[in-house]
Amino acid sequence: MRICDLAKELMTTGKELLALLQARGCTARSTQANLTPDLEQYLRDEIKRIYYGGAAATPAPAGTLTPCSARALSRRCV
């Protein structure tokens, strides 16, 4: 599924989905990019959590950083 098609289905923008992917460390640069099933589910879960207050997708144990979250933190701190 393409990012733009998922954005339409979730009633959000492709730009927002791209931002979520880039925050996770993915390199997608266009809304025409295809999503893997794992990334598609991640975006569905994140949009549900952000807009509908659903639970976050399987949180990491306290005190551990995944490679994506460590990378995101380093960008914010610079």
C-alpha cells in the first residue's frame, strides 16, 4: 500500500505519515512510496493513538532505547 492511499484511508495527510516514518528512522521521501505490512500497521497504530487515544503499540521496557528512538533523541538534542 502506498503512503498516500493509507493517508486517505486514515483521513490524515501524507505529510503527517511521512513525518511519523521519519521520526521512526525510515527514509521514505515521497507519499508515493510503498509501505511494508509492518510499517503500515505501525502507522495505523500511531494514528489511532494520536487521534483516538488508543494504547501505543507494544511499548519498550522502561529505560531501554530502540535504535529509532535513540536516533530521534540525538536529533532533538543537537
